[in-house]
Amino acid sequence: MLIDCPWCGPRSVEEFTYRGDGTLKRPALSDRSIDAANAYVYDRENPAGDHMEIWHHGNGCRSHILVKRNTLTHKILSCELLGPYSAGRKK
Ligand SMILES: [Zn+2]
């Protein structure tokens, strides 16, 4: 599987580390519910189909990338940078 890093171009998945679900939203600081905190930390879906994932290019530019990947075919549908350099940097 190749991931098209916005900085480095297509690279082998072996250069990357999966960092988690890209759809999770941290509960607001005002939400002191233990259930919301537990859901954010532990509850995960196992979707069949298109899914947003966070990958870290540790053996490359060290960027975190938001990858849209089909979990059935492993086809990469889009890649974009996360963080302060992300504006307008998509592939
Ligand atoms: Zn890279």
C-alpha cells in the first residue's frame, strides 16, 4: 500500500505509523461527563468502507496526515496534512 504524503509524494506504508481514527472529536472542556471521556478514549468503530485515519510519516517528513481509505479495498482516496502547515496542502 502506498500513501501519497503531501510533502514527500507516494511512499510505502512501512514508512508510516497508524495513529488512530481521524473522525474522533475530543469532548469540550466544559463536558465533565466520564461517559464522554471514556467514549473518546476507548470506543472505536470498525467500519467497512471509506474511513478517515490519522497516519504519521515517521520515516519521512514526520508529518501527521489525514488519510481517507477504503478499509475493504485499502485504496487511498485522499491525503491531507494535519496541523499548522495543513492549509491548502492536499493530495
Ligand atoms: Zn512525508
